[in-house]
Amino acid sequence: MSTYTDAEARRDLDRLLEEALREGEARIRRADGRVFTVRPEQGKGSPLDVEGVDLGLTAEEVIAFIREGRRER
């Protein structure tokens, strides 16, 4: 993780943001010695966005299971 001076951060903001994205954070040090950390915000995806699980079933098999479940009601 790199530390940029405030002047470098103003001049090369795009580079600073890309590094924060790649490394997880970047720091900016002001002339008075205070240090600030820039981090990318986490995506706000849906909690329903999950990866599928390959069960090795064909579409026809899935449809047959659904129909069987409906018949049992």
C-alpha cells in the first residue's frame, strides 16, 4: 500500500483510486502529518445473488421433480 502526499493525491487521483481498488486501500498524508485512508466501497449486490450449484440434472428431470411434488399435495 502506498502513501501519497496531498499534492500527489490531487495530481494523480485516478492512480490513487486504482491502487485503492487493486490493493484494498491507499493512504494520503497531509503536510501537518495527518493520514487518511481511501478504501473502495463494497458492492451493494442483492443478497439473492448467489452462485448456482451444478447438480448434474437435466431440465426434464427438474420439471419431473416439480410435477411430482405438485401431485403429492
